[in-house]
Amino acid sequence: MKKIFKKVFSGPILEPIVTIVASILILEYIIFPGLTIDNTLLNIGAGIAGIFLGLIFLIYADGKVKDYFDKKEDKPNEEPLKENEDGKI
């Protein structure tokens, strides 16, 4: 039970979940209300904050996807191809 708990609540598992939840909360309670308020300066500021949040999230997700596929490509093939006596594979 303890091993399963440590595996489920490990850093690599929780990091994307925390990032997604934090992004949703920032959108819900900071950016969307800022876009619907009557003050033009707050509308502009909330729009800029939304753009930055989107860029940060895309950069984070892109890095995670690249790391995931780089790990898969690093695995060596099970058995290298062997040449026959003729030099053909």
C-alpha cells in the first residue's frame, strides 16, 4: 500500500496535475473576471495576463511532450541487425 501511495503521489505524476489546476484557477478567478469588468485598463491587463498564461502553459506542455518522446527514442533496439557471410542483412 505504501509503495502504491508513493508511486501515485510522486513528483512527476503530480506536477502536470498541479500545473493544470493552477492554470484553471488563474483563468477562473483572475483573468475571466478581469475581462468582464467595466474598467478598460483592467480588461487590457487581464488580456495580457491571459496571453502570458497561455504561452507559459504551452511552453511547459511542449517541454513535457519532448521529454516524453526523447525517453522513448533513447531505448535501444532489442537485437541489432546481423550481417550474413555475404555482407547482406
